[in-house]
Amino acid sequence: MDIEKLIKEKGYIDQETPKGEDLVNAIRDLCREKNAIILAHSYERDEVQDIADFTGDSLALSQEAAKTNADIIVFAGVHFMAETAKILSPDKKVLLPDLNAACSLADSCPADEFKKFIKENPGRTVISYVNTSAEVKAMSDIICTSSNAVKIVESLPENEKIIFAPDKNLGNYVKSLTGRDMLIWPGSCHVHRQFSVERIVELKKQNPDAKIIAHPECEEPVRIMADFIGSTSQLIRFTSSDKGNKYIIATEPGVIHQMKLNDPEKIFIPAPGHDATCACSECEFMKMITLEKIYNSLKYEKPEIILDKNLLKKASRSIERMMEISGK
């Protein structure tokens, strides 16, 4: 049996994988034995978030991991996140428990097509959202996050022409706030584009005391309805500091786990999608990572994210430029 191939293609789980609390303890034992840390995005399964050393937004997680003396980083997230961790920690071994954990937003901007797009629109500064492949990061002048995108754009001269990729919703949101000349790549996240305005309106009628909070990757009509717009970490902080008691959450509902941990007495309602048979909009890619896959990834130290040294260097420049501007 080719274990490496099975892990790479399927997120292999062997028959000796422990169960229940034994599994949690076994993962922690492996982390101690191998000097490994686990990063979990806020959209991951509850139990995956609970076992992680760090939870949060993708770039912040990679930055935290780079500060540690860990030899191995296990990223419970999607492919571009693990790549970003490798870019910031080139000397550490980075594992992604299931290589099939992709990202519809990152995949909406293929590197070859984006390269052509840049050539067809010369003289523009290329700002790319962190939700991109390493290849797209390497073509970019500056990387941004959903929380600092406005600051990054406003740091440039007012007359500077910009290409913004890959999220059209975040790009249009930033353009509306800055008024800058931005040519926007037409990509989007399949989770954030499927929220139903009509069903959110109906949910608001049923819960008139609820505040609507939304990620800037949402479509414009949803953003217009929102009482607050922010990144996943900003949404978590808002619900914790806000005096309200009930919230309709227009982003991937995995984020509600951290909200409940902070404020168990508050009520959090996932915003509904267009599909009337589904109460919320989950990212199936984020949910691919399980405790069993984390255990096997640690046990076999696979699948490993390996990037060409030249690609690593080029991609890191755009992230470094962002950190110079934003201060983090």
C-alpha cells in the first residue's frame, strides 16, 4: 500500500487511528514528540478549532507560526493558507492534512490567466488578496487582507492605477470606500456569494433585535444590509465588544464557534443561502479537515507543502511589502 499516495490524494486515515478522547490525546502527544503546532482557521470544524494552538484568520495564523520555534506546522485550513505558512516559514515543515481542501476564491484566479491579465493592463500596481495561490502572490506587488485592504490601497498615491485580485466583492467594497482607480479581477468565494438577501430580510423580520454582520467578500446587497462589515477576526471581536445580544452572521458559520466561546449567552444565527433546503452556507473545503486526518498527517508527516525556492522568494516580497505598510 502506497501510504504517501493515499495521504496525498485522499487524506488517508489508517485503521490504527485512535478514537474519541484517545485521538485528542494522541494528537497532543505527537505534537510534543515532533515539536509541532496546529493552526486552525475560524471556519474549521469546532473540534479542530479546539485542538489548535492558534485559531484565527489565515495570514495572522501564518505570522504567529513564524514566531514559534516549532519544526512542523499543521495547517487546518485550505491549500493557499498552507502555502502562505510555508512562504513565511520556509525552514519549517508545513503539512496540510488533506490536499483536496481547496479554495473556490483562490481557484477563481488561475496564475496563467492572471499573468495575461497583468500584461494586458500595464502600468498598474498589483494588489492581491491573501486568498490566492503562491504563484499569484509572486506576480503581485502587495498582498492585503480583508482587514487592511483599505489601508493598503490608501497608502498608494491617489493617482496610482491598481489591479485588485481576486475577489470582486472585496475589491468593489474597497473601491467604494477609497474612490481609487481599481481594475478588479472577477473572482469570488462560493460561500459568500450565495447568501440570499430575501431570506436574510425574512430572518431579520423574525429577529428584529438582531444585528446583521457580514464579511466584505459578501455581495453588495448583503453588505448594504449589514450593521457591521469586517474580517472573520473583526466579526468575532465585534460580537464580543458590542452591547447587542443577537446577531445574523453573513460569513462561513464555523466562525460562530469562537463567538460562542467568548459570549455563550449571546445568540448567533447563520445567514441563509439561496437554497431553501439549507439553513446556512458552509464551506465544504474547510470541513474536509478532521481530527483523524490531523493525526495521520502528523504521524506520517504528510502531505507536505513544498514550494520552489525562487517562488518562495518572489511571493514573500509582496507579503513583506504589505507588512511594511500595515505594520504587521
